[in-house]
Amino acid sequence: MKNISTILILFLPAVFFAACHGTEQHKSSNNISAAKRVGGPCEAGYCELMYYGMPANIDAIDTSAGWHEAGQKLLITGAVYQPDGKTPAPNVVLYYHHTDNEGYYSPLPNKPESQTRHGHIRGWVKTGNDGRYSIYSIRPAPYPNRSEPAHIHWLIKEPGINNEYWADDLVFDDDSLLLPYIQKNKPENRCGSGIVKVTFKDSLQTVVYNLTLGLNIPGYPGSE
């Protein structure tokens, strides 16, 4: 996997582009036309799911339901920065969801459809004054019988922006599916590189995933 990591770092700094994003908005911003939405269109019904089950108070540290299930324990930690790429961005809500240990967005029983499309391994963090966050979860498995590498989806809701927008998916540098996929699918590098280096200590894998607000986000205020 060292060769794959080296190739990605040197020649493919952009992130994995997941084609599952694409044309609707959250109910609180449903008067915003697709042309005026920060981040452009979002797949019908996709972005609004960020708000279903969202707690009133969100911490900078979250533990997903997956943490208590079978699978490789994973810590995702990092920081969110202002568009200058240096200044920490506080009070930014990050919503994440990913597959289970078998590659499925498995729902929990007796949950409405609005909370099952993204599966049950989903949650939120809100950056502190230092812009940092941490998530304890498990490493997702790739979709069964598909060519996409394993990944974690992200949606961002930041102060001063009327709607949420998506960042490119977090993907793992040691995933054997990653390089062939990126060679065939052009990434967009939204909010920075989603390719993360995996480190392993004891029984825990750790990745550092930093995001820069507005980077390569269509319609972002102040962008050209």
C-alpha cells in the first residue's frame, strides 16, 4: 500500500468524487434556487437528511453507533479552517454517514424512511473555538460487488451560509480500490483533499481529515 500512498500524494492530491451527490435543498432554504445555492445542486432528498434527528446541542466529539459494533475501530480527527486555509473555523456543523462493516447503509428497526437512507452510522460534530473535531466510529466497508473504495460522506453547515453543502468523501490511502477508481473518475477536491493517511496504534486506526471552507465550492461568497 506504500506505493499507492506515494502515487496519490505526488500525483493525485485531489479527492475522491462520489457521484451520489446531485438537486434539492433543506426545507429551511427551499426558496433558494439551484443556481444560487452555495455548493450547487444536491441530490433530491439527500442534503435535507442532514437535519433529521439532529440534536439541539452538538459537541466537537461524537461517538457513532458503529463504534459499539463489529468492525475496525476508527478515530477521525481534524480541523476546519476559514477560506484562508489557516484560521480555525468555529461553530461549523459537520454531518457524516457511512456504511457498516459489510458495506451497507443498514437501518435500525422501527425508524422512518427519512432516517434510514443514510443508514444508522451517522452523526454530527460542531467545531470548537479551535476549529477542531473528533469522531469515534468504525472503518466503513466498500459497497459489495462495486468498484468504489470505502468512503465517508460529509455535509457542512457553516454560520453565515443559508444552505448546507457537501465536501468530497473521505477515502483511505491504503484502500486497494482507491487508485483504480480515481484514475477513471475526476475528483473535484471540494474543501480539500479527502485522501487520508491511515495510522495504526494498538487496535485503533486514526486518520486526520482537515477541511477548508469554500475551497472549490461553487457559488461560495467571495469566490470567483
